[in-house]
Amino acid sequence: MITHPAYMVEPWCLRETTLNLDVLSQSESVFALANGHVGWRGNLDEGEPHGLPGTYLNGVYEFRPLPYAEAGYGYPESGQTVIDVTNGKVVRLLVDDEPFDLRYGRLHRHERLLDFRTGLLHRTAEWTSPSGRGIRVRSTRLVSFTQRAVAAIAYEVEALDDEVRVVLQSELVANEQLPRAEGDPRAAAILESPLVPEDTAAHGTRIRLLHRTARSGLRVGVAAQHVVEGGERTAYTSESSDDLARVTVTSVLRPGQTLRLEKIVAHGWSAVRSAPAVRDQVDAALAAATSSGWQGLVDDQRGYLDDFWARADVEVDGDAEIQQAVRFALFHVLQAGARGEARALPAKGLTGPGYDGHCFWDTETFVLPVLTYTAPQAVEQALRWRYTTLPAAQERARQLGLRGSAFPWRTINGSECSGYWPAGTAAFHINGDIADAVVRYIRATDDEAFEKEVGLPLLVETARLWRSLGHHDHHGDFHIDGVTGPDEYSAISDDNLYTNLMAQHNLRAAAAVVERHPDLAAALGVDDEETADWRDAATRMSLPYNEELGVHEQSAGFTGHQLWDFTRTREDQYPLMMHFPYFDLYRKQVVKQADLVLAMCLRGEAFTPEQKARNFAYYEQLTVRDSSLSACGQAVMAAEVGHMRLAYDYLGEAAMMDLSDLEGNTRDGLHIASLAGTWFALVVGFGGMREVDGLVAFSPRLPEQMVRLAFNVQFRSRRLRVEIVDNEATYTLIEGECQDILHCGEKLTLTQGKPQSRPVETAEAGPAPEQPAGRAPAHRGRMVGHLEAEATHS
């Protein structure tokens, strides 16, 4: 989309200069506002035209049956699907009895601007009705970071040339009609009319609707309060029914006169509270927000984001698109998790219904690392949600005949809802991904209370799963058989290297945390024999390696499989899962997404530099990137082994996944993990950021297309700034007590006000690796001119 002429490249915002109905659904995703609790898609204020309406509350879902052609033990009986809850965005406008519908009349101007610094979505439209009445509409929208239940709109109508009679209908709408789902498994299963009405109210300028879901039994309340500013000929009424509550404002405007409506909307839901309690909950949230007022909400939003950008900003000189894209990415990653507060982080955040609103392993592996170093409180809450789902994970493990906890492959409420077990149940690596996120958060924050309350039980339960799932052979080596790693084109494999390495890390971390808190561990039934068993399994973990080829195997025997015939695979046959049976994919050497390569990113200490280079080259020629999760990991490893041009191209793919709609499904919501991967590629890839022996370490290097890279990270209550320019890296401690870091293995002690600079080392790269025919990433060229200058100095 960013390549569409309507979209401008600017460093701190996303601007659309004309309305384009052909990309309306995609624009609704990129202009979505959320805070981790409430999500509003970027639909036009008037409700129509629309691509896909969407208002989401994190954790609100409906059950749907999972039919099977053949029943099987352990198959989940039902799935969970995110639902479109009561929509409070709608403000319909009629001009002399004609609806303000941009498909009719004459649209002279239409601009939308999402400001990453203020968190506001602005819109301006100038329109002449079919009968010749000219108006200007301005609206501003926010979803509050400081009051998590609250969103708000300021909507203004101005008469331009003639006196006009205008009517505003500000609505709460439940059970909106949604477009039918397509045959893409990444899309949502649309549930029609999922909300059952319970209560409705309209008093003055205040309206409210209360509903519950029929099967999941969740109760949802939404209420709105309005402030109307207009001339003396302005009046209002209100009304409500089961699925609609409305405040209607009428006015007559002379040329240059404006009617303004401020609408504050409060949302609430509960699985246990009564209808009166949820009613009171949303009324209270609305009262608090009304006390702040529109301007108070705007000011608080800017203050919250000022603090976030001081900790999280990434500056890129030399590529204005990447500069815009990384801030777009950070803004949306923050929106996905800022106020989740013990709820899941869905793969699409709260920007659309893709993947049915499910949370996957992407959260812990791609999104939480970014938030760990920029907004750690969001990580604590996301992991606390995993902790609350321990009982369901323990029950799932027992159902599978295992000890410990088996966390679900895809879920909303903590129960498994993947109906395809080879890619779902067998993807046990999610246990290791959760453990990795726990360890990273604890090391980055020194949060001892979290370690005791949440980290310890999570690490113990995930470690027990590995010891139960794996086994020692007659040589004493430890194997984990019949699992699916990150690469979903290789299922039910023995000793998937990624899985084994993450399990090894998990087992060692569990043993270490038990040693730090023996009394608490004893209360969980852990004894010395069990921890010794974990350490032994970790030490003897099988890590498949092909001596003849000199590369690690993605799983045992993988390098002996038949190669996929890439030369006979047409471009329109990607993604392969949509055109070939999984049976054929599973028995060939073809990789959907970075798997072993991702293992080298996360467990780099397990490989020598020479092994990394050989492994990377081998798996590059097999990886087709039919997943948005692949490019960022490949960018990191390409940079580490010295293929800077390739790393830069992969950065571009991760960064532009949604802004260019590279996978053709941005309409269903943003790819939050790929957005996080933009930061991952820049900071971990080009910044070379790692954690080594408890210290944050950097081995920076830039591609020639990038003039300068600077970024901030938070580590153990300290804020650090790294700047790489002219083959030199400068480290500055912005906030906190003195801190030791590593630069290319050299220890530096940083104190506030005393930056330290060191030369950047270059990497000797071997021959450029090849990709499957037609699957090389698009080459990026350096963007120059006034946009680059603006990106540098704004």
C-alpha cells in the first residue's frame, strides 16, 4: 500500500491523501487503533463504505464446533473465534436529507493521517452532495493508552457555500453484518449475530447496550457519552433498542459555521460478573473518561507516547521507507500489548479477525522480545496470562499422556483450538518459546517477584513436559521425537533442532530457578533428583548434524529427503500449502519459514561462526518464506554471517509486509510478529544486540545502503542509546546507574554523560547464498532526496 501514490513516506506518520475503495480493507487495518484491551479498525466514521467492520475486546470470543471427517482421541471439540463486538465508532451524517456517502456526490478532498507521536487518527474530507451542498468534515479518533476501556472521537461538520441542514446520528451498533469469509485458512470464521441482547438505555446524550455471547457466556457492555457544540438551532434526541442505541443531533449551519460532536465510548466485558455489574463497570469507566474530557484524553495520550518513544525509538538514515516502517511497526506492536493486562496477544493484535483472533508462539518469540526492551510491563502481563492458563495446559498434557504442561498451539482462552494436530498438537516448541520469553524478561528486568510467582511455575511445568516427551537412547543421548518445529512444511519429525535447543535452554533455566528458590520449588513437588534429570537431559540433548555436508540438520534425516523441485513450481503456486498436499511437502526438503536459521538467532551460542555460515547458506536455498515470520530471522543471520546486502533486502520484506500488503491478506489485520521483526532485524541484526553472560552485548554493522542507525533500549532499569555511523558505534547511558556492556566482546563500563565510541568490525562473507527459484527477496535501493533529509532531522 505504501507504494500506492495515495500514501506518503514520512518519518512520524502514515498519511493517505485520497480515498481508494480498492484498498479500503487494507487501509482499515493499517489505520486501526488499539491499546491491547480495545481495538477499533480504521473504518470510516460514517460506517459505510467499509471493507470489514471491526471492534474487538481482547479475550471476547465465541465457541464454534470443529468438525472432523474422522474422530480421534485428543482432538479439540470446539474452537474459539474472535467476534466483532458493539461498534461505537459510527457517526452517520446527513446533509439536507442526503447521506454523507463518499460513493456519491463529489469528493474534492479526503485525507487520513495516523500520527505515531500523538496516537491520533485524523481525517479531513471536503464533499459536495448530489444536490450541490458543500461541507467539510474533520474527525479525530483515539483509543486511550491511559484509560484502557476508553476510546473517543471528535467529529466536526462545517458548511462551506450555502446554509445546510445537517443531522448527526451517533450510534452503538451490535451484530453488524459482516462479509463472508474466503477460503484462506488465515482468515476468520465469521459468526453471524453472536451477541444476545440483555439491556439497553438512552438518557440525554448517554447511551448504552449490554449483550452476552450465546455459547461462551461472556457479557459485553458498551456505553457512550456525548458533548455537542453548535449554534442556536442545534438540538438532540436519544433512543435505544436491542442492537442499536443512538443520539441524533440536528442543526442548521450557515456558511463557515461548524457543528462539533465529542463522543467518548467505554467498553467492558466479563465471564463471571452479572449484568448489573458489567453495566456499572462501563458506566464507571465512562464517568472517569468524561471527567478527563476529550482534551484530557488527548493530552494523556501524547504524554504516554512521549515516554514510550524516549525508550523505544529507532532512527534510520538512508532509507525513508524503513524509517517510517519501523515507527509504524513499533506503534502497532505497542498497541497490541500495552494494556493487555493478563490477556493474550493475538497474531493480528486487535486490528482484524485474521487467524480467528488466536494467539500463537509468535507472541513469545517475536513480539515479547521487542516489548522486553521497550515496554517491559506489557511483557509481564502477557506472561501472566500464560500463567493463568496453566491449569488448561496441565490438563492438555495429561490428555496427551504427558507430565507438566502442554501449552496450546493456537488459543484465545488457553484451551487448544487447532483442529489439525500435525501442525498444532505436535508443535511442542511453544513450551520452549514461552520459557525463553520468561528467562529474557527476568534477565532484562531483575523482577524477582515475577520470577517467584510466575517464572518459577512456568519454567518448572514446561521443563516437566520435555522430560516426559523425550527419552534417552541406549547411548544415553536424549531425543524428542515426533514433533513439528517452526517450519510447518516439515511435520512429525524426530529431533527438530530448534525444538531441541529451546528445550535444552528451558531445562537448564528451570534447574537454575529451582536452585535460586528451593523452598518455593519444593512446594511445586520439585526435588534434587528431578532437577538433576533436567540437567542430564539438557547435557545429552541430540543435535542432528550431517558430517558429510558440514551442516546441522533441521531434524534427524532431513538432509536425506528428496529436494523440492523449485524450478517446476510456478510463482502463482505460492504459498505452497494452498496448492500442494501437506503429505508431499512433509517428505521433501522445502522450508516454509526460518526454522534452523531461527534457532541460530535465539541460541547462537550453540553454533560456531563457521557452522552458522554453512547452515545459513544451505537452508537459504530451501526456504520459500510462505510465512511472514521468516524474513526477519533471515535478516538477522544474514547480517551476522556478513551478507549485508541480503540482510537489508530481508529487512525490507519484514518492514513492508503490511504497508505493501506482501502476502495479500492485510485486509484481515496486521502481521504483528512481522512488524516486531522490523525492530528485530534492525536492532538484533544490524545492531548486533545479544545477551551474553548477563550483559547486553552489541556487534554492530550496517549495510552500505544505510547511512546511520540509532536506537534506544531499556535494560535493568537503565536506558541505553546506541548510534552507529561512519563505521563507529557510540554507546550512551541516558538513564540509570553505571552499566557494563560488551562491544564486539570488549567490556565497556558506561556512566551517564560519558558516551564511549568504538570502531565497527566488518565481516568476511563467503559467496552469496542462493534462494529457491523466484523466491529471492526484492532488492531495495537507497532512497535519497528531501524525504531522507526529513527522516533524518524531524
